[in-house]
Amino acid sequence: MESFDCVVVGGGMVGAASALALAHLGLQVAVVEKYVAEPFSSTQSHDLRVSAISLASQHLLTQLECWPQISQWRSCPYKRLGVWESENSYVEFDATEINTENLGHIIENRVIQLSLWQQMINHKSITLYCPDTLQSIEQFEEHSEVHLSKTTLLAKLIVGADGANSIVRSQAGIGITGWDYQQSAMLINVETVLLQQDITWQQFLPSGPVAFLPLSGQSEQGGYASLVWYDSKEKIKQLSSMSNKQLQQAVFEHFPKRLGAINVIDKAAFPLTRRHANQYQKHRVLLLGDAAHTINPLAGQGVNLGFKDVKALQTVIANAIANSENWYEPAILSRYEKARRADNLLMMTTMDALYASFSHPSSLVKVARNGAFMALNKLPFLNTTVKSKALAYACGL
Ligand SMILES: Cc1cc2nc3c(=O)[nH]c(=O)nc-3n(C[C@H](O)[C@H](O)[C@H](O)COP(=O)(O)OP(=O)(O)OC[C@H]3O[C@@H](n4cnc5c(N)ncnc54)[C@H](O)[C@@H]3O)c2cc1C
């Protein structure tokens, strides 16, 4: 049986980032991942799964030496963020309000994952088990055994980054609280007549929000974008059954006119769920990313929270090593949970409050919502304090 300091289960964006962050501290790390990712090619069409990567996440990806590769492949910076319900309550946030060059980047999940994998393949302290699948774990006093389909590994610490339906979490006996939201989301990749834009926007409609995320590159028509359509499960099911031509017409009728003409390239529907692990750490098992928390994607914060988990874990373990402590002891690992739980909960609750507020049918609530948006635009004091604070929080600063 091969022995490691850490076995990371799940080589998605968060698992791969945590493996690199721990290997940078000098630990021997194994990564177990079910699927081999297809290599990047600039002629591939855009991945449907894209993320709005915050400035804090960009700092982590820079520290992990992935950012140059991501920039060379495909990423789309945005400087402005527009939010509104009715046209007269339009609020625009700008990077100049927090003295940064941009507010973030829209990047395909695959591009982020592949850039991390490129670094992992070249790292002498990382061993990859891919394709292989976690079957079960056994915890003993001094070590744990990680049973895969093809082999068994020994570990001082098991990191569960195996996503929303984490097997590490259930094998460790960690429960969850959560629910399914009433709405689903449809992701639609489109060609736009408008060229690549520096704005991402979201309009709150009575049936759910619609969002525009610019993608990089120039198409025959103009540019590319990822659209998100939140609606009832029944409506999303109906949209899923449409041809691209029919969906194009539906988008034209439902989205605001500022989108301009589009061609649908690809589409997929996703259920919206909230899950929060009751503990992030139990004995020598630790959860990160969606394995620990799945959040409503309304403000595109899911993977950004996962990257904050990675940064916190790296800091906790680096400090323990510097103080000659046993970095894998539960007492040390609980510092990670202390650093992350309240922050994740705050973001999850903020998203739920936003979701509940905009799902509320009452016209009184609607007036209050639009009043709040208009106040942000019209009152100079609110403008400089509330707006820039909200913006810095959303950017992970
Ligand atoms: C519609 C939608 C839009 C979103 N938009 C955004 C956004 O704009 N910004 C943002 O920050 N977030 C967004 N998110 C959330 C974001 O996609 C997730 O938070 C993120 O993908 C979680 O990453 P992860 O690495 O923790 O988990 P995952 O991406 O789920 O990765 C888990 C990995 O573990 C592997 N695995 C699972 N089980 C096993 C096993 N038994 N053995 C071996 N390997 C295993 C899987 O193959 C996978 O590679 C969105 C989510 C949705 C649904």
C-alpha cells in the first residue's frame, strides 16, 4: 500500500487547487479522480459550465502558477456588473469604485481544471490516480485507508473534494442540512451579434432572474456569451425539450433587448440545491468546496467559496508546520472549520435572502426592492459606502 500525507478525493477545480496548495507546503499528496479530462484545444467550443472568478480566486490561481496558462487559453475579464428589476432601478457597479482593473473573469470550468492539472502533472510531490474511484474509507487511530476501485492508499489526512454528492462525506458519517430550490437553471451558450463585452448583467424577472456572462473570442457573427435562465422546474423542462431554433425565439422573447440578436450553440439544465455539511472535519477527514457546501448560483459564488476554503486550509497547515505541530491532528484541522464555516454560511444565507426577496409576489416587496436599487443610484453617501462594500465582498476582497 502506498502511503501519503494527504489523499485528495476529487480532482475538480477545488480538489486540484487544494492538492497543489498542500504540495507547495512540502506534503506528499495523492489525487483520486474518476474522469480523465479531454485536453484543451482552441478550436473546441466553449464549455457550458463557466464560472465568474473573483479577484480573490484569481490571486489563488496566480499563487498556484495557473493564471498565465488560463490567460493564454481562454478567459474574459469584466469591468462592470449591471443589476436591475425594472429599467428605472438599474444599478451598475464598476471596477473603478474599488480601484481595480476589473471585477473578475468569466472562465470555463474545464479551462480552470485543466490548468490546475497541468501544474499537478509536473509537481514531483503529487501522484495522480485517474481514472480511479473512491469506494470506501476506514479511519484508524494513527492513519486512514482509502479504498479505490484499483488499489488502496494510506493517508494521514483525507481531503473530500468530491462534489455535492460526496462519498467521503457519507463514509465519514458527516450529515448535511439542505433543500432543493423551487427553481432550476438553464445554461445556454450563444453567439452574439455584439462583440466581446466588458459587462456581466442580471435582470430579476417575476419568474426568476436572467443573466448574461460574456465569453472570450470573436465569432463569425460577433462574440460569444453564456446565458443563465432561472425559472420553475416545469418551464426549464419545457425549454430543454426545444430545438436550438425554438430556444432562440424563446430567449428573444424573454431576455432584455440589450442582449441583441443571438444564435444558440448549446444548452443544459441544472437543478438548484442547497447543502451544508454539519461538520467540515471529523477525525482526520476534511471537506472542501461543494462537498462541504452547495450554494444557490444566483451570484456565481460556488467555486469562489471553494477556493477560499483551499486558501484557509493552506494557511492553517502552513502555520502548524511552522510551529512544529502535528498538522493532521483534529485539533489543528478544526481551525480550518473555524476559519470557513461562518463565512460560507453568511454567503449562503445572503443568497437565500436575495432569492426569497426576488421570489416574493407581493407588490409592496417589489416597491421596496426597486426603491433600494434606486437609492443605490441616487444617494451619493450610499453610493460610495454600501456599493463599494458590497462590491468588495462579491469580489472576495
Ligand atoms: C448552474 C450553475 C452555475 C454556476 N455558476 C457558478 C459561477 O458563476 N461561479 C462560481 O463560483 N460557481 C458557480 N457554480 C458552482 C460551481 O460550479 C461549483 O461550486 C464548483 O464546480 C464546485 O467545485 P468542486 O471542485 O468542489 O466540485 P466538482 O466540480 O463537483 O468536482 C468534484 C470532482 O470529484 C470527482 N469525484 C466525485 N466522486 C468521486 C469518487 N467517488 N471518486 C473519484 N472522484 C470523484 C468528480 O468527477 C469531479 O471531478 C455554478 C453551479 C451551477 C449548478
